[in-house]
Amino acid sequence: MDAFYTSVEQRDRPEFKGKPIVVGGSPEGRGGVVAAASYEARNFGIRSAMSSKKALQLCKHLIFVRPRFDVYKLVSNQIREIFYRYTDLIEPLSLDEAYLDVTEDKQRIGSAIEIATLIRQAIKDELHLTASAGVSINKFVAKIASDMKKPDGLTFIGPSKVKSFMEKLPVEKFFGVGKVTADKMKRLGLHTGADLKKLSESELIKHFGKSGKFFYKIVRGEDDREVQPHRETKSVGAEDTFSYDLTTIEEMYSELDKIAEVVSDRLKRHSLKGKTITLKIKYHDFKLATRSQSFLETTNDQDFLATTAKQLLLVADVESKKIRLLGISVSNFGTPPLRLHQDADTDQLKLF
């Protein structure tokens, strides 16, 4: 989907149409964080994860909208129903993105390009939103293609074009290559897929560890991963970005109690118990830290989650430090977890 959260807000509130808006925390006081930015806001250099204060500095007439995750989830389900008209092989990545395998399409259309066109048109006609699609021979290339002509675009990269496409692709455009890795590649003189292709698998592993093996295959357009209609839940958690910095242990304990309740409820809803509890901390300067503890027995008990998180907090030595975010997650499920459609209940919950 194109700028999903903000596009939903602009659709539902016509006065926002064509204006720079962001979904996220207000810049008042210490301020919040941008969760999503409209294309109009992006023109000012505003991006997700940017502080709201910084965003307002870039655009003085920026409009801040509080998120409505219940609405986004509802719209996401409506989009998925459109997908199901054409295939049952759907692998959601988030509320606004999914892989579809249309090798055997329900309506016997026989053309992936035509199916993508029909899906995008249905989303536009029925939901008054726009989507961009990438069509290719595997997940990796299709994913990259989906970003090529945003917003409201469709890109097809056929079998005969994959090799040349990957060779010309800048390394920072490779899905999974972040800023740090891209900078390292450029320092090594690796600017495009063609540059990466010159290195042997062992050389790539030497420079990039296990990821080197992945890069070796991907730069050749090789990706054998199947579209998985049901994704295993790896972890369940919740986190909260606060409207002001927490400075006392008592404040932090109080917030951890609330977060532990959310996590426990979600675990119980899906009959999940885990052995590993992880505490996430973001300081006022945006530095991140995590602390984890594993146990022999699985748990989803609210009090146990809260107590463990508080112990991990003390280990993290947060005395006299300012905290802007706390989170708790549970993983390492002791029994095979339920195989669920990924939705808002299996993602990290962000509370605003």
C-alpha cells in the first residue's frame, strides 16, 4: 500500500487531502515520533521514526494525526479479502504489505500482470486507496520491483530481465541492506549488484558474515523461498513511547506493569507461552538497549513478565537516566506456536 496509515487518514478526512500529514506522537512537550508520513510530508524530508519536533522544524504547517490502529487493521482485512479472490497463497508481512503467489490463480486469468492490475483497481474502486505492485519470478525481485514506481505503480521484471536488473541495482536498494551495510559496501568499492557479483561467496562471507551467502544468491536473482500463507509467530510484545521522559524507577515500574498486562493478554489470546523475556529500552538520546532472560519453563503470566522486566531494568542500570520508550517481548515458545495469519496481534504493538 502507498503511505498506508496517512492515506487512510486522508481518505477519511477530506480536509487532509493534498496536505502534509504524519501519523504519530504530538511534538508538544518532549514530543513523539513519526510513525508514518504522507507523500506531501515526505517532500519536506520527513520520514518515519523521525522525532516529531524535527518533523515540525522541516514543515511548519505539518498536521499531526493520532493513529487509529483498529481502523488500519480493518482496512488491511478488506484488502486481504480482495487478494483472496485471486489466490489463497498470501503471506502478509505487515498490515500494508504482502506476497502473493498467483502461479495457480483462482479465476484462471493466467497473467500475473493482469491479476496485479485487477487487484490494484479493486483497491482503488472499493476502498479509495492506491497500491503499488511488483511482479517477478521470486519474492526478492518482486519486493524490490514493488518500490520502483510508487505511488500507484506496477513494475514487471520478467525472467530474461532479472540478471541485468540485479546488476544495475544500487546496493542500498537491495532489500535487507541497511545504511550501515550499504556504507561498508561502498567503502569496499561495491556500489551496484554487478560489483557484488565480482566477489566469490567466500569473499562475501568474509566481509559480511552469514549475510554474504544471502548476497551471493540474491545478486544472481536466486531466491527459492516459497510464499507462506501462514507465518509462525516468533515473538509477541508491546512497547510504549512516552509523552515525557521517565526519570524515576517508580515511573518505569508503573509503565512496565501496563505493558506486561498487554503482552500477557495477547499471549493468552493465542494460547502462547514463551521461555525468553526481553526488555527494550530507548533513552532520551535515541540509543537502544535490550536485556533478555531465559527460563526452563514457559510462561505468559502477567506478574511474572512484569517482575522479570523490572529485574532486567535494574541490570540495565537506568538510574539517573532519562527513558523515552520501554517494551517487553516474549519469544522462544516451548511448544510449536499456533500458525496464524500475521496481523496487528502478531506484530510489535506500538502504543501512542
